[in-house]
Amino acid sequence: MASSLLSFSSTHNRLLYQSSTYHHRVHFPSRIGIGIGQGPLSRRVGSLIPKSSKNSVNPPDRAISAICYLYPFLDGVHYGKYLITQFPTFQVVLSPLLPVIRVFNSFPLNGFLVFLTLYFAIVRNPQTFSRYVRFNTMQAVVLDVLLIFPDLIERSFNPRDGFGLDFVMSVDSTVFLFLLVCLVFGSGSCLLGQVPRLPLVADAADRQVM
């Protein structure tokens, strides 16, 4: 009787061990495999991967985008005439750009021709250029369009002295510094493969670029 009980207990324990082993070997891996490979967990894990690792910006797109931010600065560099005269440091900063500035200002219609080229050849050409390039180009174009307002102020007042001259000098200097910051920030961000969003122009550029 005792031997029968011992035999039954041994058989029972062996069956429990086999059942437990089968449960751990078969059941849980299949559930985990389904969860990672096919279920919502897979989609959530995939969504946590940074977009920059999926859609990295290639070097040509970075270079083209960075160069485009030169356009509004070259078109508005004359607003810095007061600052450049008062602070020679700006002459040193701008000295590498002097050849480009001279070429840009050598013909009165250069600014308009560059505008047409950037807008129709790049912004409106999604078959050739990526959205990254077209967005940055559009930001540069919109920024240049905004230069109409300080130009109107300068032409309307055109003071010789007094408060009017101080006001125009302040506006021109502010515009120049803003363009310089946009050039450094925009071009620098593009060279690093990041997306610069400039104040006043980013939303307008988003609406124009499909």
C-alpha cells in the first residue's frame, strides 16, 4: 500500500512538472511573440523611434537649404549701414561675404531673379527637391518679402536729422540684426540636419509647401 502511494505521488509530481515545463516553453513565448510582432505593442514601440533616425536629411539637401538663407540677408544687408559704420566688428564678420554681396548688388534685378528662381525652381518643384529643401527655401523667400515693410518706412520718412532719423536708424538696425540672426540660425540648423522655424515666417512657409 505504501509503495503504491509512493508510486502514485511520484507519477503525479512528474506530470505536474511536465505540465509546468510545457506551459513555460510553449504558452508564454507564443504570447510574447504575437505581442511584439503583430499586436499594438509593436506599433507603440515603433512610434517611439525618433523620426530623425528614419528620415535623416542628406548632405545635399542640407547644403542647398543653408545657402538659401543667404538670399534675404543679401537683399537686406544695406539695412546695416548704421551699425557697420558705428561698430567695425560687423565689417570683420561680413568680410567673407563681401564678394557675394558685390555680385548680388552688381545688377538691380538680381534680387528679383533670385526670387523667381527659388520660388519656381525649388519651392514649386516637389519632383526634384524634398520637402525639407522646399520648406527652408520658402522661409527664406517669405523673409525677403517682409523686407517690403522696412523699405516703405525708409522711403516714406527719409529724415535728415532729429527724431525721425533716430527712428529710421533703429528700424534699419533691428532689421539687419534680425536678418543676421536668421542667417546664422537657419543655415546652422540646416547644416546640422535640423528644421529651423523662423518667427513670423514659419507658418506661412508651411502653408505654401505641400
